[in-house]
Amino acid sequence: MKRAGRPPIYGILAEFEDRERLLEAAQTASGAGYRALDAYTPLPVEGLSDAIGFHHTRLPWVVFTGAALGALGGFGMQLYASAVHYPLNIGGRPLNSWPAFIPITFELTVLGASLFAVFGLLALNGLPTPYHPLFNVDRFEFASREALFLCIKSKDPKFDRAATRRFLEGLRPHEVSEVEW
Amino acid sequence: MSDVPERTASLSGGPVLEPGHTYRSVTEKISSIALARKTPKEWWIGFGVSFLLLMMLLYATGYLFIKGVGIWGINMPVAWGFAIVNFVWWVGIGHAGTLISAILLLLRQEWRTSINRFAEAMTLFAVACAGLFPLLHLGRPWVFYWLFPYPDTMRLWPQFRSPLVWDVFAVSTYATVSLLFWFVGLLPDLATLRDRARRRPAKIIYGILAMGWRGSATHWHRYETAYLLLAGLATPLVVSVHTVVSFDFAAGIIPGWHTTIFPPYFVAGAIYSGFAMVLTLSIPLRAFYGLEDFITMRHLENMAKVLIATGLIVAYGYAAELFMSWYSANAAEQFLAKNRAFGPYWPAYWALILCNVLTVQLLWFRRIRTRPWFLWVIAIVINVGMWLERYVIVVVSLTRDFLPSIWRSYHGTVWDWATFLGSMGLFLSLLFLFIRFLPVISIAEMRSLVDETEGRE
């Protein structure tokens, strides 16, 4: 089976009628030892990412990093401007008048966190993806409307074009199709 | 109503989505507004009128650039006139959008789902209009970037201790975060439009915007995390923005401005005017596009209740201002309170009390709350009232401050009005384009409501 280049197809895609059956199929597939799984649905389905073996996302840490950078950068900028680079002594008031720096520090914290949240989301999800093999499957356009899919990718060590197809057909799907590159 | 599930019906009777819908019917109904082959005639009329107003804005600002701010009614001591009134009014209108999408999401209020998308769009366009006014008011608008900390050859920094600079940071952060939040919410729906579009240009444009979204389970997992985090970030942001706007006034020592009630009172006023604007827009929209199934009576009633609550807070703000001017025993403050009610600008003050405090009390009656067109008129009255409130705060305080020798009256000129009405043209033009090209209701979120309405039949 192992060849030098990439496997002949991207994976095998099965379409399911409803969410219970999709969840069941995902659990059966990961129970059977498949690891390179993904499911495609028009709305978030509770428990589905667990079923395909994806438990945690690093996104909260990415957002925290953005918030910390925003906060330190914002406060640091104001402190540097008012106390180091361009100090103005007005009536003997302190140069580091930190309460006055809080609003901008807060705004930049939120800004940093939000930018990291959105760009982190896109980066972790690998978006933008102008071309993806899944779009070669005709039925896949319904994934953004009403259809539910489970895909076993060919990079899975257990993947075998014929056996995996038979396995997916055994899960009572609506339809099974191969995903061309 | 027996087939309506308990959870969706628990709060105030009606459902958040009329029963009988499926993923397919929801998707088709909402996306067909954006994908329609023929643009309705009424849309062209609405857009045409808005576009004419937008042209008036361009004309007024063009003339302003040539002549300077002298064409406006501002003078000394009333250096801020319509510009700050309009700025505060527009920023306030934006707040309901973020409130609906962020705070109500965190509070798991399902009724927000049908209205959050266009309320967020409304926020973006309102903030765009708001941002325009301080820039135009600068006198030399082409050097607006001096407000930002950037490496300049003059080695100058903005004054970070000034509320006006806080405003720059608050409003630009608010605009950016609202845009990001809106876009993240749109992402799955853009994929739906990409897959449903039949014409090639539409497919390509929606395809580029959807960035290859495929609804993968791992993607959804991160998406939900990101959306909740953004909601959590936007929630304190909303409160901070109008608080900072109120600091513009409260940090000044002018009578009528230097008040500690301002931050909460401004935030409540912002939500008040924002919800009034959501009603002003959603009632015609739902009637025209037949969206009564999605924007149900329950939504309208809930928004009416939010109006009563925030209206009462605003009324409390007025009372607190009067009480404090009396209790402070400060002659200038006491004079100001009298001058507002009985001075040269008394019609504006009493009109604002009529619009903001008295009219809203009609909403206590269920029969009025459940009549959309009645609600619509009340919402517009509140919008006018909130504009008058800012007018009274800005103008009456500035025309009569501590020193009678510099007292001078103020009235907006034709250019003030042209710029103000023109900014409505900008707002409405953007809104009409949004309604035409993007889904006005979040399709992906409506699908989850479908599960709840059909699951228990």
C-alpha cells in the first residue's frame, strides 16, 4: 500500500441522514482505530469533535497572549511617552500617573486579544484554503446547508481504499464517495 | 401554541422561531434575500433616497473642506455643536448591536439569534458615521493621524491623560472588534451563500470571503471557542466605550458636564437609543421581507421591555442631575438646571423629557407592545429624544458657563443639518447594501433553533 508520493485519493466521505447517526458513526470509526477522521456539518454538533478525537484547542492561550501583549504594550507605551521620552512636569504631578493610563491600556488589551482570537482562529483552522479536495465531491456543497458528512482521510495508518469503504458502508450512510485530490 | 417547546417559550410566551421550519427552509428563506435574481423595486427606492442623502453628505463635507468649520454654527464658547451631539448619538446607537450579540449570547438569551446579525451591521455602520464627526470637526481633518501614537519626525506624542485621546482608542478599538465579531459570525453563512449561489461572480466573491470554510468538526470547535471569547471581550468593551465618551464631558469643569452619574447614565442611554434603532430598522424589514417567522412578536416585546428598563435608568439619570445640582449648593450648577428647563433652550429640554421619559411608559401596556407599527413610532420618538438629550447636554452647558460676559447662543446652520442628515444617508446606504448582499439573519445559528423547535413535537 505504501507508496513514495501521496496516496491516490484524499479520503473517503460518507453522508449521513441525521446527527445521531453521524455521531454514532464517528464514535464507531474512532473505536475501530481510525485516527485521521473529520466530520462536516452545517452547524456545530455537540460532542462531535470529541467523537473524532479532537478534545482541546490552543485558542484560549493564543487569545491570552494577545491580551497580555496588548496590556503590556499599551501601558508600556504610555509610560515610556510620559515618563521617559517626553516628560512634562506640571505642578509637580507624578510622571507615571497610572490611573490616567488605564482606559487606553484596557482598550489595547481587548484589541490585542480580539485580533489574536480571530487571526488565531483562521490560522489554526488553516484558513483561507482556496482549494480543498473535499470541494471535488458534488454532494459536498450541501455540507453548508443540511448535509452531514464523515470523512476518513487516506493519511490514516489504518486506511485501505477498499476496506475503509466497506467499513463506512457498514455504518448505514446515505451515500459514500471517494474524495479525489 | 401547544407544540412550542417549553424552553423557547418560557420567557414571555411567544416562540423565538415559528414551528415547522427545517434546515433547508431556514437556509433558503434567509439566503434567497441575498441571492435573489431580481432586486425588488422597493429596495431601489429605499437605496435611491439613502444614496441622495449620502451625496448631500459628500457635498456638505466637500464645502467644509474648502471653507472650514466656520460654515457650521459653532462659535466661542460653543466650540462643540452638532459634531459632538451627532458623534455621541451615533456611537450610542451602535451599542445595542454589540449588546445583543455579546451580552445576550453570554446570558444564553436565545431570542437574540434572529436579530444579532443586522444589529451588528447596524453597529458597524453607526460607528462609521460616529467616527466621521470628530474628524470633520478637527478643522484640519487631513492631519487626523496626529491623534495616533506613531513615529513622527516631530517626536510628539498624543496626550495620553486626555479623555479625547482615550476616545480615539476606545472608538477605533470598538470599530475593529465589532468588525471582527461580525465577520466571524458571517463566516459559516458566507460558505452557505458560496454553495447556494448559482451565478459565477457571486460564487467567486462569496467563495473568497468564506475563505474555504467547510464546517469541519475541529473548525466548529475552535469557532465556538473564539466566538464566546470575542463575546466576553466585547461585553466590557461596550461599557467602556460609552463610559469613555462620557468622560469627554465629565472630565471638564463646565456646569452640567462635571457629573459622576455620567458613565452609567451614558451607557444606559446608549443601549436605550440602540435598541430603539434596532426596532426602527427591524419592524419594516420583517414586514417587507416576510420575516415574521424569524423576528417574532417575542423579539419585539423583549426589545420593548429593554426600552422600558433602560428608559427608566435614563430617567433616573435626569433626576440625579437635578438632585445633584440642588444638593451641591453650587450656584453655577443650580443656574444650569434652571436654565435647561426655563432658559432659551426650554423647548429642547421638555421635548426630551416627553420623548425619553414619558413616551416610553406606553410600553408598559402589552396591547401597545404587541402592535409593531405603534412600537415603531415609539422607537423613532426615542431616537429623536436621545438626540435632543445630547443636544441639551452639549449646547445648554456651553452657552451659559461661569462667566456671563462670554455667554452666546448657538444654532445649527443649514450645513450642520446637511451633514447630520447626510450621515443618515451614509448609514442607510450601507444598510441597504448589507441587506441586499449578505444574510440579514444568521443562518447557522437559526439552524440550532430549528433543532429546538422540531425536537419535541
